Amino acid sequence: MLNVYFLRHGETAWNAAGNRYCGRTDVSLTEKGIAQATFVQQQLKGISLAAVYASPLQRAFRTAQIAAGDRPVTADPRLIEVDFGHWEGKTREEFIAEDPGTWARWDEDPGDTKAGATGETAMEVIHRVDGFFTEALQNHAPGANILAVAHNGVNRLYLAWKLGMPVRNYRQLVQENSSITLFTLDAQGGLTLKLLNARL
């Protein structure tokens, strides 16, 4: 069994400015985001981590560096945020007004619909994230703890799928900036959610 401390990165300016969709744009943390990551570091002080992984985008990688303290961080591109296509940099209100059909198709069936018409489907995202965790399960001893820092979109899509929810319901899972989600993966890859948006 693998214990996974699963974080969304700390706050960015785009989160603070109407929650603009930030996929591959490499924005940095705000001062509040840095403080959030520092608080996670304090919470994880007493936990032995076998490894720390993060999306290569600076908002996630920097969150991981701060939260991990003096532990090394490994960037893994499979943890990168969803490619949001034409939605990138816009609020939901803005892009729905521009192209309501694309949003309606995504809302109904994100598994087979490209985000923002030109981005990734939810299942493409899920398969790459699942590949990362399958490999992590194989690479670490039973009972090991790892920290993985990624993004709001990828985290919720992966959790929804692993919990057996319809993927279209992923937005019913909330991932707050730099709050701790803890789950375990058994030898067969079965996920048990233990904490969601927690403070240890």
C-alpha cells in the first residue's frame, strides 16, 4: 500500500483574479501562495516521505519545494495541468459567452471532449496521471509515504475516476490551494480516500 499526500499548488495571481483557467501558462505563486505552502511544510514535518513529486510548472514545483523542506523534489510531466485549449487565461463566464457549445459538450462528456476545443480530453489527463501513480506504487515499498503536488483540474479528474464517479462530476470535488488530500493505493491500484482538504 502506498500513502499519497496529494496537493494542489498554492495560490497564484490567476486564482485570485476570478479563477482564470490556468493550464500550461507558467504563472508564479503569490505571497499568500507561498504562505500556504509554508503551512503545509509545518504540517508534514513529522512525516517521513520516501519521495516528493511535482508538476514541472513553477506554481506546483515551488509549492513542493517549500512543503518538502529540505527533501529533493522530482518534476514529472504527467502531473502537469490540463491543456485547456482556447479556454486558457479566461474565466468560465468569458469563454462560455464566446463559445457556449464547446463548454456544453465538455460539461456533458469531458471524457471524450477536448477542453477549449483544442486541449486535452479528461480521459487523456486521467490516463497520464494514473500512469504516474501506477509507477509510483511499483517503485516504493509497501507503506511508504509520498507527496505529489499538481493542479486543480488533474487532481479532481483523477480522484473522480478512481472513486468511480462519473467523470463529468469532477467539479463536485473541491481542491483548495495547498490543502492536504490523503489517499492510499493498494497493490491492485485501488484508491481509498482518507482526507480531503485537510489540516493535519
